[in-house]
Amino acid sequence: MTTSAEVESTQAARLRPRAWLAPIIVLTLFSALLGTMYLAYVVDPEKNLHDFPIALVNQDQGDVTGPPEAQQRVNFGDQVAAAMKQGIPTDKVDLRELGINEAELQMQSGKVYGTIIIPSDFSKRLGILGVGSVIPGDIQKPTITLQTNPRTGAFVTNIVQKVGNEALAQVDTQVGKQLTQQVQTQLAPPGGGPAPELTGATRLALADPVDIIVEPFRQLPSGTGEGLTAFFYALLLLLAGLIGSMTVHTMIDAALGVVPTEYGPWFVHYPRTHLSRFKTLLIKWGVMLVISVLVSGVFVLVGKALDMPITNSFTLYLYGVLAIAAVGITGLAILAAIGSAGLLVNMILFIVLGLPSSGGTVPIEATPRYLGWLAQFEPMHQVFLGVRAILYFDGNLQAGLARGVWMALLGMAVGLVLGVLVTRFYDRKGLHRGSSIVVDDSGASVDNRTAD
């Protein structure tokens, strides 16, 4: 007969250092990964800037300057474009020289984050400014337009403005120096000799000859959270699939009698239902599909109730069903393959690695390069691209919807194949859900029982 002292001794033995060291080590490593991933992508986006796509459109048609006997054709737009290509670091910014139509198409599909437009009358207006600076009359400064693309993300606009303003400020200074020299040359007496001194006001006007106009390409409507609703909606879809898989896994196992269900100080342990691992997983997948159909509709209705602009409700609903189902099916397959450890694996796969590499807050091109590598396959980034295309780009397939759909289908296929192969393998080997391994206080295996 076992005495109470022996029971207490056995329980104490199970609380040896190895019992509590394991969760401490696991959670410490998990926290280190979490801190690294979440802080690395927000600490210094400008330092991490690479391959940031900006379009450069030069429409300047040039102009003829100088006295009639010595006229020459100039194109200040070409000079500005050349100066920008030389001044903007190529390792940070992908400056694309495009025509206006191609630039607009790439802006509409989110392939470029901003556009610098040099107008067709740029040289003409600079010439007029040079003459008008020393002759009475009204003149207008030449302009360069910096278009932002707020639909690509909330933080993108700030980066575009900073990069564009810095580059254009340098160009403005260079053009000012060149224009000042040109005016002084034109004012020089025909027979030679020094040119008259320019007034202070004239020098100021010529030193800063270009007006930089910053404007959005397509302004976001109200109710979009300055471009954050796409990110948070994608996060909702991912969480629905992740939390759904964990909930379905636990509650179905409890209903089948695999694990007990606790209610405060009480717990219920139903009689064991002898189903194969494969059939159990099929049941969980079926429940997850029903959940995805219902929850996606709930999200669309909530968005509508909160006056979130959703012009493609049905498309958003269908994509939500696909995304939730893909995440849930894959999450359940991982849980079926490795058991309780799958909870942590799913958290790392879908959340810890997914949020920093999503591109929903800080663009991928302003994060460490390894996050760009993760974004190629991490589910969060693919879901964000799909949702953003539906909400902000009128469901444009080229804006990320096509990628979001195909990657979700690929992820679902991986989950289905993994789940089928693993559970069928376990069933063939006789590793049923009722199997257990009993260990003694030293940790050695002493018994292997099968309940099926």
C-alpha cells in the first residue's frame, strides 16, 4: 500500500530541475526570437532601405535659349534626371525611368511607391524665370511633382517624401547654380567685360528656382485608417485561422475523449472514441472549413457596420474564406504531426515570423533583408497583399491579389499533403491517439500501452 509520504515523495521527484528548466529555456529562446523579429524591422527603416521602387518620369521637351545670333537648345529635364540617377544611392532606391502611362500603371498596381514627374515645360519655365528675374513682370517657378502612393502602406508615404525631398533639394541647388551662371553670362556686355552684379533678390530667386509639389496619386478614402485597415484585416484572417485551428484541435479531442475538458475546479473526461488519426483530422478540417465560411462573413459585416469602405464585398468574403481555411488546415496538420509542440510552431510560423515580414506597416524594402526573404513565403505577407489589392486597388490581380490567391492555395495544398501523409503513416504504424508511454521518476520508459 502506498503511503501519503511516498506519494508526496514521488510528486516532489517530478518537480526536479529538469521539469521546470524546460519551459524556462523554451520561453526564453522564444522571447529572444520575438524581440529580434519585432524590433529589428522598426528600429531604423532608413538604414535598412533597399530596392525601394520609385518611378522617374521626364516629360521635358526642352527649350531654345540665348540671343538670336547664338541660340542653343537646352533640356534641363534631362540634366535633372541625370543628377537624380547619380545622386540617389542605387543600393537603397530602385529609380525606374518610365513613361507617364507606365508609371501610372505601376502606381495603380502598387509596384512603385512614388513617382517624380518633370513636366513638359520645365526648361521653358526655367528660361522664363532666368529672364524674368532681371526684367519686371509676373513669372511662375517651374515645378517638379512628387506623387506618393498612400494605398501601398501607411509608412510608405513618409519614406517617399523623405527620399524625394532630399534628392530634389540637391537638384534644386544644382539647377539654381547653373541658372545663375546662365543669367550672368547673358547679361555680360557684347564687347566683353564684367557682367553687372545681380541684386540680392535676384540671387535668391535664382538659387531656389524649382517648386516641389507633393501630392497623393490616389488619395485613400476616409475609414481606411491611413492605409492600415488592409493590414489589420489581414491580421484578423490569420488569427482566425490560427486560433481556430488551436480551438478546433482542443475541443474535438475533448469531445472524442482524448483529453479532459476543465471547467474551473471541475473537469469532464468523455469516454474514448476510437477513431484513427486520419479520420480525426478529417473531422477537424471539416469543422475548420465551416468556421472559415462563417467567420469571413462576420468580418465583412463588421467592416460594413464600422463604415469601412469595401467596394468588393463578395471578393473580400471569398478571399477571407480561402485565407482562413488555408491557415487553419495547415495549422491542424502541424498539430496532428507533432502534437502539443505544434502550438508553439504555429505561433512562430504565422505570427512571430509573419507580422514583421508582412509589409503591412513598414514596407519590405525598409526592413532587414532577411525579412524580405521570409516575405517570399510567409503567409502573413501573402494575405496582406491579397487584402490590400481588394480594399485599395479595386481587386487588381496585378496588385497582389493573384499572388495572394495562389500562395493561399499552395499553403492549403501543403497542409493537406502534410496532414494526410503524417496521419496515415502514424495509423499504419499503430501509433493511435490512445497510445501512451509511461516513465518512472528517473525519466526512463517502463511501459507502452495501447488503448485501441
